[in-house]
Amino acid sequence: MAELSLILEMVRNLGLAVAAFVGIFLAWQRVAAATRQADATLQQADASLQQAELARRGHVAELFNRAVGQLTDAKLEVRLGAIYTLREIARDFPDLAEPTFELLSTYLRENSAQHEGIDPPVDIREIAKTLVDHMELK
């Protein structure tokens, strides 16, 4: 009887060990599936972020082009809006800062000669202020 009890206990322990291994295997399978799903979700999120960044950069390029065209508008408020837009683009997009300030510098050189000896208009003063601020930050 003691031997039967010992054999039954060994069978029970073996059954528990097999059940534990099956449980571990199933848990590993679930973790692996969850990891694959998480990786796919991260890839999808990364693709969405890249697409959003491309759309944002396209929007900024459109704003930049429109602002450049507005620098020569007859209305002062349109020119000021263009200057403020270019200032914000340079601030928000460091890789566009130098081309933006180069454009404003060129505009200032080309148009400041017309105002020698008199107070320059507000738009010329704003461009000069923007460029001075930029140089102080460097």
C-alpha cells in the first residue's frame, strides 16, 4: 500500500510538472503574440507620425512660399503678416532658419536703399529687428 501511495504521489507530481510546463508554454505563446501585436502597433504609429510630419512640412512649405510672395505686396499689413509668418517658420523649424533669414536679409538689402535719409517703413524696421534678434540668439 505504501508503494501504491508513493507511485500515485509520483504520478500526481509528474502530472503537475507537465501541467506547469504546458502553462508556461501557453503563457509564452501569449506573450509572443502580444509582443508581435505591440510591434505592429508601434510600426503603424511610427508610420502615422512620419505621414503627419510630411503633411506639416508641406504646409510649412506652402506658408513659406505664400509669405515670400506677400513680401512685395502693396499693403503694409500683408507685408507685415509675411514677415511674422517667416519669423515663426524660422523659430519653429531650425533647419529653415538660415534660408529664411538669408531671404529677409536679401529683401532688406534690396529695399533699404529706397529709404536712405528717411525713417524706414514699419516692415523694413520689423525685418531689421527680426535679423538683430536672430543675431543676438546666435
